[in-house]
Amino acid sequence: MLEIKVAGSGCTSCNVLEARVKKVLEELRIEAMLMKVSDFNEMARLGILVTPGLIINGEVVSQGKLPSESTLKDWLERSESR
């Protein structure tokens, strides 16, 4: 099972990223534990310095931008196959 963390303070981009991740997970029928991280100290500890941030299985895959659904699909499929 994938462990996914969306890091953000609750801004529009952070909320959109979380919604996109949920949508892609449903479309691909990938089982994942999706968590939201909004504490700035925790974000920094995880390596996120700019929001929104996305961490898949402990690896920061994006920060400071809003990845497209197709990019998310690619990342999630690759992470699932590992």
C-alpha cells in the first residue's frame, strides 16, 4: 500500500492537489494511505520548503507546483510497481 502525504497550509493549490491525488487513486484503483500535513515544522522535517508538496512513500516528488493528473498517474503507477 502506498503512503502519500500532501503538504500544505490549506491554500487553494494544496486543496486542489489533494483532490487530484484522490481522483487519480480512484481512477487507477490504487490502495493508499493519504494524509494531509499542515504543520510547518513537520513539513520542514519532511523536506517540504514550498507548498503544495507531495510525498510518496517517503520521497518528495513535488513541491511548489501543482502537478497535472497525468503526471500524478505516472508517479503513482511507478510507485505502486516498486
